[in-house]
Amino acid sequence: MNSGQIMTAQLENGGTIDFVLDANAPRGGMKHTFFTPDKKYAVQFFNNPQDGQNPNIQDRIRTIVGIYNPTLSEQDGGALGNTEKTAEYFRSRFCWPVAIVQSPEFGIVCPTYPQRFFFGDNASTHGLNLKGKDKKSNWFTGRMRKYISSGELGDFRTMLSAAICLSRSIRRMHQAGLAHSDLSCNNVLIDPQTGSTVVIDIDSLVVPGKYPPEVCGTRGYIAPEVLTTMELDPRDPRRCLPCVSTDLHALPVLIYEYLFLRHPLAGPKIYSPDSAEEDDFLAMGPKATFIEDPNDTSNRPQDLKITIQSLSKGLEKLFLRAFVDGLHNPSERPTAMEWERELLKAWDRLRRCENPHCEKKWFILRDEREPVCPYCKTRVTDKIITLTLKSAMRGKQGVYRDCGEVVVYDQMPLYDWHVYSNVHNDEKAGNDMRAYICKHNGMWLLVNHGIEGMTSPTGRLVPKGQAVELKDGAVFRMTDRENGLLCEVSAI
Amino acid sequence: MSDYIRRLPVYLLLDCSGSMSGEPIEAVKQGIKALLTELKGDPQALETAYLSVITFNSTARQVSPLTELMLFKEPELTAGGATALGGALCVLADCIKNEVRTSTATQKGDWKPLVFLLTDGAPTDNLEDGLEAIKNVSTGNIIACAAGANANTNTLRKITNNVLMMNNLTAGDLAAFFAWVSGSIKASSKSIDAKPGEAVQLPPPPQGFVIVP
């Protein structure tokens, strides 16, 4: 192979794409990767050319590039119901294959992931040369974190944001019936600074009705039932193959790693005195035990200080469902949508720690009556202002139901989903700031930045640029327009 | 939490006999440098792989004890003397016994060690002693690479079933060998989607290398 030589690949859609040959092309388990001269696209071929000729694999990949593609609008041949806006949203969150190579051999073309998922200069404080390397999440969540510059590490808030981003991407996949089948620290890159993730290696998805891919997953992320039955013949009905419910094991493992910087199953318990291999098999497979299992503390590390009880009650419950009830019972695992929803609720309870030296900087306010940062134990001295957002019940004059709670902080932005009951914080919502919170001369204000029809507690119009004071017990309309939310203030 | 981390011990057994002097030994030094750089770019390898170097000429000795990659110091290598391959295997067996944690009822053991052996000649000492010694320790994969025309692949076959042959002892081939070693270590450190007790799958050998059947 002549490294540096430029080759032209013929695409199935009639186009061509140039790529640069490289004898040291990055090589994964299934494929190796070349890049276009401008490095905007990766051109990937199978390590085993027979895989590329396999009609089952080709067929599956064609549907992934086409009718299951959430990064392409329905109009352009992508997923059903996908608009250009949602397609655009997911383009930066998935590295989704965009074309199929016909010759020199069967292969796929993927966009290269955004620059923020590659390390830049000075990423390591300990002389590691990371420039240009992928930001695999275990750089940030594993023991090697200590060698990464603090500027790269983000804080608790950005890691929570990454968890939301990932759960949303997986929810979108599962919504279409697709399973990733190999979610892991290698296949989800993370940028803690911006709190974003990108899911890569999309070509081994499980597609409904198509021949399944031959991956079983990555150590630490494989669902216990898949590892346990890996030795069985693929046609054996007891054999568990990757599917949506196995993704629903890998997803909370990643979320747990993002939020706690440790693995939920890696504890001190010795499962087998015979060999490391047997011990590990039991620990990740048939005998897997959550390190925070409330009923079985055999795998609980002695020095466990920050636990799922440091998060919101909703997230605590979901982790218990994922790693206690659902660990060996796949149907009990929370769905990606539940994760997304609960993480968003936690996001609305974030509070900046008053200790300027707090390493995590932010925490989830679990209980207003016990407002303490779980990381540095600094007690909240400032007022805690909670907005309860309510929407009018259809057909019932004057009856409202709670549809969200927001613990505010100074300079907090508010968006459409804080204003209208029919907008949710998801890929369809816009991200223009509509209002913001501001602490001014000891007063807490909600400043209208772009809402038509905001009204004060006394019913007067609050024009843009003016504010409502957030006093305990105050009730006002975020807007008097259709689907406008009512806001109830509690200040303690 | 670090107590629960299993290490992947990696032993490099390097021939430093007289025939390696000049370009080959320099290429080996460069190879180790490149290996370290490569592995330090991979979080899983960095977290699990521990490296040791054993050299052999007229005698064999461990020049770098099993060390985590971030603390690993490249050894001084000089070529000269004979090819004490049997002795090198004895040293390897001792090192594994002393350095690799075994699984017990109270201790998380290390993964089975990976051993890469590079030689360009035939043993000049008693190989049988070495073969006997390594029988008594558990290793995952031993990969032997016969470098150049004078290496004796039959001898290496007695040590392991995994024998590679590189035809020329050129700097380029040695560099390719070390690149492959780093690829193998990276694969082992993560692919332990391996079934218990089985040797891990290594990537295909570099171009120009022949697997000795």
C-alpha cells in the first residue's frame, strides 16, 4: 500500500469521493478507516473483505444510511417524519454513515466528528501527547483523568449535560426501533467542556427485520445476559444478542460513569479465586452486583462517599431500576426516554455551589430542607427560589397541573419550554433564550427577554426588558398566549 | 478504587546479542519509544497495561521491572555477546512469579501476561531449562518473532505456537513489529470481551511478516 496515494471511491449514489491511502490506517474490530484529503469524511472498509461482500451486512447498512437515518430529513431520503431541523440537530450528535462505497470494494462514508471531540494542544498536564486523539470518555472518567488538564475536565453540570445529550441520542435511535449494540466508552466520544457527546460506529446497529450484526459489545458495557450466554450457539434460543434492552444496560453504565467517574459494577468483591478471567466474567456477567446495591453490599467499596443519593430522587430510582431490578432482568431497565426525562428534571434542580473552590462547581439540589453540596459539604446560605410551572387543564377553567419545577440561579437562561406547555426540551425546541434570572440589589428577578404577553402577579403586562420580582408565593403568567404556563414562586 | 483495577502485564524479551549491534539495536530502542507513545494515546492501554523489558545476550536480566506506562523509563540497551534465550525464559518465569498478582480468595489477580519475544539468532545456552521454567507459570499469549535469516524458527516453535518471521532485520521491519505489538496490547486491554480462560485475539501481523505454520 502506498501511503499518501489518493484513491477515488465510487459511491452507490452515483457520486465519487477521494480518500488517502495510509498503511497505518486506524483499525477497529471490524473496519479500517481512511480519510478524504480535506479530512471532512472517513471512508471505511471491512478488515475481512468477505464481510463487505456479505449481502446481509450490505442490506442492513443500506437501510441505516437511508430510511433509518435521523441525520437526513425525510425529504432527502432520511427517516420518516424527520425535518431538516431535527436532522441538523442529530448530525452533530451521531457520526451517521452518509453514503455507501461500491468500488474499489464495499465500504461506507461517514462524516468525521466535530473538532471538539478531538484533543487540542496542552490537553495533558503530564506530557501525554494527546493532540488529535479522540476524546474517549474513559480519559475523563477513569484513572487517567489525573493526567488531563483541568481545563478539559468540565464540571458536574457539563457532565450532566453530556448524559442528557447521550440519552437523547439513544432515545432517538430506539424510537426508530434501532439498537446500537455496542455502546461503550470507545463508541461514545465526549466533550466535557461543552457537555456534549457524539455516538460513533453506527454501522453495526441492530435494524428491525434485518440480519443482526456480529458484535457482542465491549467489556464493562456488555449486558450481563449477553456475556453470560456468549458461549452458546447463536441459534440457541437461550443465547442473548444485543438489542434495545442491552443498550439500556450500556446507557446507564455510561451515564453513571459521567456523573460519578467510576464504573457501577467494578467493586472489591472477589467472584472467583481461580483466575482473573473467571472472576471478571462473573463480575460483569452472571453474578454482576451493583456497587451501590442497597440489599447486597458485598461489592460496595469502603470509601464510597458520593452515591446515587447525592442526585435527585428520580435519578436515584432509575439507577436502582437499571442496576438492581434490571441488572439481570432486562425488561425492568428504564428506557432511554425515561433517562432523558429524569436527567432533564435533575438539570432543572442544578445549583451552583457557593464554595468557589468546589471541584464539581454544581450539584443537584435534592432536598430544599437540607441544602448542602454533596461534594464539598458547603451549605447553601442564599435564598432557594423554586419556580413551579403549571399548565391549564383543557376544558377545566382555573384548574392547573404541575408540569415542572425549576430551581433558579443567577444568570440562568429560560427557554420556550419554560414558557409554553406544548414545547419540551428536546431536539424540536429552539434554543433562543426567552427570559433570564438575575439577582439585582438583593432582589431576584425574572427578566423578559423575548416573550410576548408575560404578565405580572397583579396582571399587568411585562414588556421585553422588564422583570417580575420572584417573591415567595408570587404567581404570574409566563405568557397569556395559548399554551402559556403559569409560574408559582417559592422562596425559602 | 484503584485496588480493583486488574493489570495487563506485558513482557518484552529482547535479543541484545552481538548480531543486533548497529542499526538493529537502534531500531529496537526507537521501537520501544514508539510503543510507549502509541500506548500512552490509548486510555484503556494506559490504565491496564504494565510493561517490563528483559534483555538477553550472554546472560539474561530484567532491565525494566513491571511498571505502569506513565512511570516507565526506557532501558539502556547495548548489543554484544551470545544469545541466552533459555536464560531469558528462566528470568521471565521468575519475574512472572514475583510480579504478577495471582487471583486468590482475598485478592483480585492480574490478567494473564502477554509476552513478546524478539530474537535474531539461535539460543547459545540450554533452552530446555527455560522451557521447563515457563511451563510452571501462566501466560496468556507468547508471541515469538524471528528476525532475519539467522533466527531459528524451529526453536521458537518449542516455546510457543505463535511464531512470526520477519525476513530482514531492517529498521523499517522492526518499527512495524513494534507498531504491531502496540496494536496487540491495545486490543488485549479492551477486547477482553474474551471468554474466560481463552487467549485474546491479536490483530493480523504487519505486512511482510509471515506466520510460521
